[in-house]
Amino acid sequence: IANTVTVAVPAGTTDPTPANNSATDTNNVTPVADLSVTKTDGSASVNAGGATSYTIVVTNNGPSDVTAATVVDTAPAGLTIGAWTCAVTTAGSGSVTTACGAASGSGNINTTATLRSGGVITYTVAATVAGTATGTIANTVTVAVPAGTTDPTPANNSATDTNTVNPVADLSVTKTDGAASVNAGGATSYTIVVTNNGPSDVTAATVVDTAPAGLTIGAWTCAVTTAGTGSVTTACGAASGSGNINTTATLRSGGVITYTVAATVAGTATGTIANTVTVAVPAGTTDPTPANNSATDTNTVNPVADLSVTKTDGAASVNAGGATSYTIVVTNNGPSDVTAATVVDTAPAGLTIGAWTCAVTTAGTGSVTTACGAASGSGNINTTATLRSGGVITYTVAATVAGTATGTIANTVTVAVPAGTTDPTPGNNSATDTNTVTPVANLAITKTDGVASVNAGGSTSYTIVVTNNGPSDVTAATIVDTAPAGLTIGAWTCSVTTAGVGSVTTACGAASGSGNINTTATLRNGGVVTYTVAATVAGTASGTIANTATVTAPAGTTDPTPANNSATDTDTITPVANLAITKTDGAASVNAGGATSYTIVVTNNGPSDVTAATVVDTAPAGLTIGAWTCAVTTAGTGSVTTACGAASGSGNINTTATLRSGGVITYTVAATIAGTATGTIANTVTVAVPAGTTDPTPGNNSATDTNNVTPVADLSVTKTDGAASVNAGGATSYTIVVTNNGPSDVTAATVVDTAPAGLTIGAWTCAVTTAGTGSVTTACGAASGSGNINTTATLRSGGVITYTVASTVAGTATGTIANTVTVAVPAGTTDPTPGNNSATDTNNVTPVADLSVTKTDGAASVNAGGATSYTIVVTNNGPSDVTAATVVDTAPAGLTIGAWTCAVTTAGTGSVTTACGAASGSGNINTTATLRSGGVITYTVAATVAGTATGTIANTVTVAVPAGTTDPTPGNNSATDTNTVTPIANLAITKTDGAASINAGGSTSYTIVITNNGPSDVTAATIVDTAPAGLTIGAWTCAVTTAGVGSVTTACGAASGSGNINTTATLRNGGVVT
């Protein structure tokens, strides 16, 4: 037994010699073990010739482990040990591994087992009992400890299991008549076989077979089939008999007896007949398989019935697309009832079965209830019917004939007995009703030219649609269209629009023709043919024209709706005249406030005269119409007189004119332009035919003259940011004001502001400050943007627009920044004062730099008397360069700064050179650094901690910009690194019990000595002594042996205790506790 104790310094103290922090004492142990064994097969008796399974449990009650204990189990007379297995049930606790000497075997057991204290091994042993065995069987197992180990309780080293031997015989019986069904009133013969499957003989086993209802047992015989082996003679209790069987049989093991049994089925039998035989062992013998002591033969009883069916709809013919009703009568002529006879009626091609109903006509006599399988349904019939003998069921079936049906329709119904029933007269199991099909077709025609009126001398196109609404197809229907007076039919075409469904092909009698139509068409049900007919209207036509088309079914086909066999299209005849108008002032541009003169010409290009055509000329904004005159230029030819509605007038024109075909009238119109007019002036005149007359070319009913207006405007601009200076890297905001001093409006004046070197224009906005007066809307070309400005502005006379422009100054900017904006009138506009088209704002640039510093030694703590190294990083976050920034690092109490170095880490960008004021030094730091924007300088500083240092050491460095430069973020100009100071102590421990060995179950006493070899005091050092396996720690005490020197008091955490030790101790430098 090796027992170890450990000591550990408290958290926050370092032990420089951890190898002496534990101590171990070791002793030899002498073994002792109490082995015990039990054995059982869990029963008081076994069957002769049977089998059993023993469970042997070997236990080590300790206290020592055992290796290779001997286990022996020898079978007694009448018993044979077969296969056996060994398994560890409980591992126990100890230094060996509990294990079987052999995991399995066969025959008598002589093996070994290794067990820890508390270990348990279980043997499962299969054994068979001799068939000749009698009385009892006693089976004994023994266990023995190995040499060198003592068993203090030998009385539990053996165990015996004793069983009484019982006789057993497995009797079985089978029964069959070799058939699945029997006929009511018929006969059958059963074979019954009784077998003794052993292992024991049986004397006077009981055999019983009682006939069920519907069956009568007649004569039977019994014979030995197999004698078997044993001490009795296999024999029938009776060699033969008559009626139900209740007899005996004696059988050796393996003996077989066979009974042959004649039986008759009752004439009234239905359903099934189940006949059961049983066999039973005599009293005092056990049958291990009672489930095979009975056998049942079941037969279905087969019925016979003559079913017949009839079918009629009471008519010799049906209409294609029409309907009919069939009556189906199903009769059971007996002699048996039928359940679920099958009735099937599948519609042939050209017929669709609809709703049908089923009703009992005659109930008949029998044991079932005559009934329909379904009282009603829809579609083809596939149903069942149950009928007593003499029962009758009637189906009433609605059906529709297809529109395409032709010739005859033969509809057949069948009836069939259910499976297991025989029909002696199958010839009456089907019936057919046959009808001749008569065709019917509803032809319809429509006609339209899609307009309510036509022009005299013009043309139109009719669409004639002929439809077969069925239900039958039609071949060579007649289509007639004769033109009325005033109309001439020209070329026409015919095409199939919809093919429809049917047995013919929908087709035009003629694909095209010319003149009046008299043709044919063949159409399936749903088929459509369309005629497109060109026609011209006479030039002298007046009033209305009515054009009629007709369609007629061919002979032998009936049209049930003759009212839709004709269609008429009626059009009103309308007069036509093509009026045209032109307008011009002979110039491309006009001056605002100037004048012009327009010439308007109205012409009637015919063919009809017009009376009171309307002429309208309304001045647009920026134009005023003055005096105008009207004169006939050309009279033309016709029945009216070409004339002006008014010879002259003033202001906007809204007058009339009457013109023969070919007549021309001319208007001369004076007009003035407004002083505020801009852009273009478009002046439009229109002419319109009077109501009731059509103008075939409305595109020439208006005319527009357009002139450009030439503008003049004085634009001016100002710019300021309201400051005399800006910061390098800073921002400013400019206000730009653009003013239109008139007199004209301007659209899309150009405003440009390009940033000079050292300045970046950012986001800008534009807003209307003063709307001004004029015909445009004062507005910014863009309400906002970003970057240099190159945009437009639209301003009325007096309009003002203001831009607010955010800008940033480059970090490298120096000297002054001058920013200029310009404004320019658009092309086509003149600015009379160009000297005010630009403005400049100038600012002085002030430098700015954000210096930051960080400091770390990469540790959270330092050892008293130890050393550390700080890394100081100084960064210029810009935007300006700095020259000779000040860097200061003064060591606090308890810390001494030694040698330090300085190096450029990142050069940055700018006009100076990033550089250390001094490349190295020693002691406190007070130096300078020059850094571009983005420049970084790193100081590496060695420092030592005083041996007396305690608590924490906080070391701070600062950086400052030179005079004349502003640091916008002074909060990052200093950095402090703080470390906790860690103490150190070397703890040592020893342990001994002063002996080389101890006895298992004995006791010993350990002495543990803990020493603090310093240099620091320790408070609450941890002492742990956990007993190993095989050892239990009892009472213990603690005492101070040496006080030592220091600021704490050497003391035990606990003066005494019991069990494993987990305690603390406080020790001065040199202190000892025991």
C-alpha cells in the first residue's frame, strides 16, 4: 500500500520547487479471502428425458483478492452436463481483474476463477436428464482458494441442488377430410391421427370427437399406424364404433394411432361446419405442449341458385342526343338464397348511363333478406343484390344517347351468383335491349359586318358563322346569301373555325367563291364554319341596306330550333367628305412683344359637299389674335354654294364654312406676342365636318404653325463660407446665391463650382429662395448632389436660387484656399452683364493633428524583484503632420526604468519625415517625435520591480502636440499599464510511517512534515492526503513545529480531523507544521 500526501501554496503565491510538494509511504499486504458458492436450477423437479439449467454463483467475500480459485462440478448418475458458460456478475474492488478461467466449456466442470474482494462469477450450466431416470437427482459443486491464501469459512465452499424426476409425454392430434368445402346434404370422411411425441409412454389417453350442428358422425375405425418404442403396447381402446367418439388409446413414445370417421352434412346446413377432436394424457402424466391436443377441420357449405335477368326500355328507337329509361328485373329461381349476387350494366359506345334506382319487387322465402346492394347510383352499374329463393329486384336506369350515335345501340346487363354458389342455368344470366338511333341537329347562323353604317360608294366585309349545336353530325347543310338592291357580293371564303366532335369531318362545301352564295357545309356536333364575304355599296345607295343569310339541315335530319336558321345585318348609308386645312406665318421665330400674320387655307377634297363645317383657331398662351378676314379662293362643283360663315372678325376664330367638293376658303389672321413669352409658340387651327358626315382622313383636319421666342436675361452669383480661415483636415460650408435680374426667364442656366487643390466638395443642396415672376417655374436642376457642382437652374425674372455646399479641407493643406463658382445663361439667351457671372471665397489654412499613445508590458502581473518590458506606441491620426511632439514616461515608486529604444513603425504620408527625437536612452523618458499624418513610432522600455514591491505598479506615458497645432482628441494623449505584484514561496513536504510492510486488515501511523523555505510568507496553503485503495485514514492531528519569521502567524488550518485530509496551513518564511 502506497499512501501519498501533497502540499500546495495558495492562489497568488509561486512555489519555485514543486518537486518536494508530495511524499509517499509504501507497505506489503498478506491476502485472506472467504469464498462461497451456491447452485440451483430454480425448480423442485425435472422431467425424465428432459433438460434443466443450473446457475452456479461463486462469491469472494474478501477481504483479499484471489487468483485461480478452483471450481468443480461433476454430474451424478442419471444426469449429463452439456455446454456451460462463465460470466463476471460483479467486478468487486481490488488490484486483480475478476475473470473466468474459461469463458465456456462442455461436460463436467473443473476450472478456475480470479475474483477481487466482492467479486462474483456466475456459471450457467445446461444439463439433460436420462429417459430412464427415476427418483431424485442431486448435483454438487465445490470451490477452493489457491495455495497461499486462507479461506476463513470453508463450510460455504460447496452447494447441492436436488430434483424429483417426473414422467412427460407430448400427445398431438390432427384431423382433415381433405376438402375445403362440402355440399349441403352431402357426405365426407375425416382422418384423425393421434401421436405420442414422448419422451414417456402413456396408458389409456382419452380421444373425443363430438359432431357439431349440421353434421352427423357415422361408422368409424381405429388402427395402430406406428408401434413406437417403450414398455407398453401401442393399442386402440376400441377397434371401431358408430356416432360421436369418446374412447382411449395406449401409446409408446413415438407410437401413432389413426381413426377413419364417416360423416354426413344436413340438407339445411349453411355457412361453415367446424369439427373438432381432442386427446388428453392420463392423470399423473404431464403434456408439455397442450396446444397440439386438439385439431379442427372446417368446411364451407356450398349453396345452389338459378338467377335470371331481363332488360327493356319499351321502345324500338331513340334520338341521337336524346334520353331513354331501362327496366332491369333480376329473379332468384332458387333453390338456395344468394347473398351479394353481382349485377353489371356497362353502357356501350354512344350511350351514357345516368342515375339509377333499385327496389325489391318480391321478397321470396329464405333465411336472408332480399335487398339491393345500393338503393341508387349514377353511371355504369356494378353492384350487388341479395335474394331469397323466389325473390325479385327491379332496377330503373336513366340513360342518354350521344349526339354522335348512329345505327343501333345494344345495351346488355348481366347477373352472376357469388363465389361459392353454383347457377345451374347460366343461359338466362344476361339480357340485351337494342334501339335504332334517329339523328337530330340544331343548326344556327349569325351575320355581321361589325358596323352600324356604310359609306355610299364604299365597301364592307360580312362575317357569317354557321354552328351545329348538335347533338348529331350533319352532312351537306345548305347555306344561302343573296345580295339585296344597292349591294354587290364580291369574293368570299369559307374556313373551319371549330372542328367539333363526331364521326364526320367538319368541312366547307366550297373553300371560296364570288357573287351570291348558295353552297353546302358538313359539320360535326359543335362544329363551326365561318364565311368572310366582301361586298361593295352602290354610289347611289341611300337609306339602309339589309343583307340576309340562311342555313338548312339536309333531308332526313330534324332541326329542333328553326328560328335560328337565318340572320340579317342592316347598315345605314353615310355621306363622306375629306376636309383639309393648312396654316403658316412664313417665319421660323418671333420676338417676345413682336407681331406676326397667319394664312389659313380650308379645302374640301370631296366627294360630298359640306354645309356649315366648323373652323376654330384659339390663340395659345403668349399669343393674342387680332383682326382676321375670310375669302372664297375656289368655288368647286356641287349643289351648295361655297361661302364664308363670316367675312371678317377679331380675336379667337370659331366660325363656319360651306364648301362644294373641290371648294377652297382662305383666312388671313393678325397676331401679337406677349413680352413674357419664352420657348416656342405653337398656334393650331382645326376644321370639322358637320354632324352626319364622315371625314375619311381626319389626320389633315388640323394644322399648327410653331415659332421660337428669343429671350434676354442678366444672371449674377455670390459665394461665401462666413469665415476667414479653415482647419487643415477640417470642414466648411459655402453659401452660393444665383439671381436672375431679368428681363426674360431662363431655363437650364449652368452653375459650376470645381474645388481647388486642398479642398473636396462633399454633399450640397439647392433651394429656391425667391420664385420671381414669369412663365417658367424657378427650380433647381438637382435638389442635391455630392462632389464638384456642374448643374442647371431655371429662374423666372427676379428668381433667386441658393446652394449650400459642404466641403472638407485636406490634411496636407497649407497657405490659403480660394474657391470660385460661375453661372452662365443657356444657349440662345444673351446675358447683358457678364462681369457678375462668377464669385470667389478665400480662407487661410490652420494645421490640426490627433496624437494618441498606448502602453503595455503584455502581462497582468510582475514578480517582486523581477523585470518587465513596456511597449509604447505613439500614433499621429492626422490630418496634419507634427514636428517635435513631446513624449514623457516617468517611473512610479517600486519601478526603475532602464534602457529604452525608439523606432519608426509606420512612415505615414505628408511633407515631413517621421522620426524619433532620440533613437535610445536610459532612465525616465522625456523626448520628442516628428510624425506625418498616419505615422507611428514605437518605444521599447526595460524596467525592474523592487524586491519590496507589493500591491500594484501603475506606469503612465504622455504625448503632446507642438505649440501652434491643435489636438482635437486630448483624451488619448496618455496611457497607463498596471500590474499586480506576485509573492514567491518554496513549500516542501515529507511523509513516513517508519515501517516497510503492514497487514491486510491491520493499522499504521504516518508523520507528515510541511516546511516553507520562503522567501515569502504563505496564507492558507492546501494540504491533501487521500487514502489509496486498501487504506482508510482515521483520526489525525496538526501542530506548529517551527514558527519562522514574517508578517503572518504560522498556524494549522485545523488542529485535528478524521478521514482523508484536505486542509490548509499558514506559514512564515522558515515555518514548519507537522
